[in-house]
Amino acid sequence: MNNNKKYISTDTLSMEELIKKINEYTRLSRERQLTIEERKDREALRRIYVERFKSQVRNHLDSIKFVEENEKIIIN
């Protein structure tokens, strides 16, 4: 990571990009101690990742419809 960071809106990051950025910070933390700013960024990215993941799971669960035994199970 360099000091001339380009800040990207986390709203535009895909889950893959979030994971990649989190992993970059983790890899960097194994080489040296992260700065306070880098630790804050990593924690913020982790929180965003967890919230999006939970939201995706909730949406998936909400789309499942339970029906009687003799009927087909419908997944939207």
C-alpha cells in the first residue's frame, strides 16, 4: 500500500474486490505492522463485507417459500 491512496467508494466494490482488499491488508500485516489508518480501513472493509454477506443470506432465505409436503418447493 502506498501513501498516495486513491479512495474508492465502497458502494461500488464487488464482494470479490472487498475480499481482495481485505486480503491485501492481511498480507501486508504479516510483513509489517499496519498503520492506524490501514487498520481502520481493513476493519471498515470487514464490516461492509459481513453486512453484505448477511444481507445476501437474508435475501436468499426470504426468497424460499415453504409449501405442503405434496406440493413442489418453489425458490424464486
